[in-house]
Amino acid sequence: MSGYWESPEGTDCARKTWITGRIGAALGLIGSAYHIVLFQPESTFKAVQTAAASTVTMATVGAVFGLTTCLSARVREDPEDALNYFIGGCASGLVLGARTHSYATGSSACVALGLLAAFTKIGKREGWGLTGPPRL
């Protein structure tokens, strides 16, 4: 996420959308590589089709997250609120639901990605860390 946290929330939406879209594309490419290795397709064309579909889907999900989060921060005039990230995560989940043509997938992904994004924002603001020396 190099560069994403450098500009204030609610500003430079195009750049943040580009960054999150690239991260989504990278995750989609990695995920599709695992999928192709674990579930061997019948042909090379099917493998390329699977990789392209997964990569484009995840790039779209990432870009929707970046754009929605930034626009929410701008419209709500409360750029540091974790609710902006929940809204962005929820919008990303809805994109996944639309992609799979499933209300259940969309609603559960909305809640899960929204909470994940909100807790990520709260953790960034509060200084939470996943690694580092233990505090006594």
C-alpha cells in the first residue's frame, strides 16, 4: 500500500483508486495462479481465461474500494472516520455479489469486507501492529 496512506483521506481519489486497483489485480493474479495449479484446467485457453477473469474481478473490487472510500470521505466531510472504509468495503462486497449473481455472496461479502476495512482503518489510526516485539 505504498503511497496510499501518504495523501490525506478524501483527496487524490484517482491515485488512490489506481493503487487499490493494482493491489487487487496483483491479489487476483496470485489467487488465480493457485487456482490453476490446484484445479488444472483442460486447456491453456481455459487457464488464461480463468486468470484473466480473476485478475479483472479483483482489480475491479480494489478500484471500487479505493474510489468509494475516497468519495465517501469527501462527501461525508469526515475524512478520518472508519465508516468511510466500511462503506468502501461494503461496495466492494456488492461488486463480488454482482459478479457471482448471488445476493447471499454480496451481502455477506459487504459485511465482511466492510468490517475488515473499518478495522484496518482503526488499527492504522490507533497504531495496531501484526508484527513487532511483544509489549509487556
